[in-house]
Amino acid sequence: MNINKGDVKTYEELQRYLQEKSRISDRLYHYTTFDSLICIIKNRCVRLSRMDLMNDKAEQTLGRQDQHLKNYIMSFTRDKEYVSMWAMYGKPSGIKIRIDFPRATFENAIKNHFYEDAALKRKIPLESDTSPGSFYKKGFLISDVVYLDKASKELRHNEKKFLSITADRTVIDEMTGFIKYDAWEFERETRLRALIHHEPTKSLMDIPKWVFAKISEDLIRDLHITFNPWMSAEMKEEIRKSLNSLAGSHLSYDNSQNDGEISEL
């Protein structure tokens, strides 16, 4: 059931609206480094970072504080390229790349396959498993992010504000993991959030910084890779050879929409 922005009055309606909007694109786009992409293909998994380790430190002031150590996040964005995204994501000395893949294949691949390690040896059990020493997941969700204007306290999505909902404490708390300040609005971010319930006795040192989601061979074959705008033809060819060898198949590649128009960032 579609919901219009003007009809959003409660956090339940806001959550439903953002989830629906995230489904407009049937592909998910992720900026990363060549090194990280090698790990994704080699290990057949993607990494989610604990929410308190995200690059937006101000986000730690939003949402339920007791949930920040339980939420693990992977970030995606729209299909349109932005120079700012090439500049921000990936180490300055690294080779920056954007990948995209079918959302449906991704969801089906990972929904019951979360692990404590990149080697996929220690699986995170389902919520029903609360045995001593384990930690367990409630599930995962893919949704767009809503942005909170610091000055006006308005909520916005795609630069348009919601008129019938107030960003009160209940709304902010319920949107934990899917609400950021408007300084990050240019990202138009979509997120995968996995809620991992740790044992109450675990100290911060014992809580994993990352969890890993297994991905399928189908998803590997469906990977589409976009080279950054300043990459040389020789580097592109070496990357193709390396990734195709790791994947065991010929992946799909494309040049940036701004190929040759931007100096290295």
C-alpha cells in the first residue's frame, strides 16, 4: 500500500514511507575501495559496521542510546553519481570503485546469514537462540534515511519536508539507524540495518565492531562495477583481470559518467 508524504503523521507511517521509497530502485549502489571489493568477492560476504563507529559522529546524539551498540549498518546510495561521494568514500590513497547489484538477490542471499567473522565460521543465531555466550539477531531492514534539519527540526526526504509529523523524541528514538542530521542530506542514503542483540553482560571490548553477511554466487555474478572518473585505461584492465579471476566469471564494468573530467580526489 503506497503512502504519500503528506499523509505521514506517525513514526510507523514514516518507517513505511521510507521503506517503500527505498524500493524505487531495484539495485543498491555502494562506494568502496578496490581492497574492500577484493575482500567482498574473495570471502563472499559484505561487512556491516557497528553504528557507533560510523563516520557521522553527530548521529550518536540521535535515536535510542541503548540501541547504538546493537545496530550494524551498511550504506548505499542512489544510482546517480556525485563527485562528493567519490571524494568521501574510500581511503585517499586507495583505488575508489562503486558497485551495484540487484536488491532482491541481495536480500534473499543475506537474510538468514550473518556471521561474527569474515571467514564465515561463527554464525549469528536467530533470535530464538539465547544460549549462554551467544548473541543473536532480531532481523534486518533496508530503508531510506530521513534527515533532521538542526535549525527548524523539520524532517526531510529527497530535499522535501514532511508537513504533518513532528520530530519529537518518540519519532527520533523509533528511527534509530535511519535518521541523520541534514548536513548529510546530499547522500540520499539507503541503509541495511541489522539489529544484533548482545548478551547484557558483554563489555564494549567484547562486542564486535563488525558483522558479516554472506552473499551468494548469483550476487557475485550480478555485480556491476563502475570505475572512478580519473582511472587510467591500464589500471582498469588490471582490475578487470584481478576481479574476474577472483569471481570465477566475467563481471560487468562501466566507466564513470564523469570519466576523464575530474582530477584524482
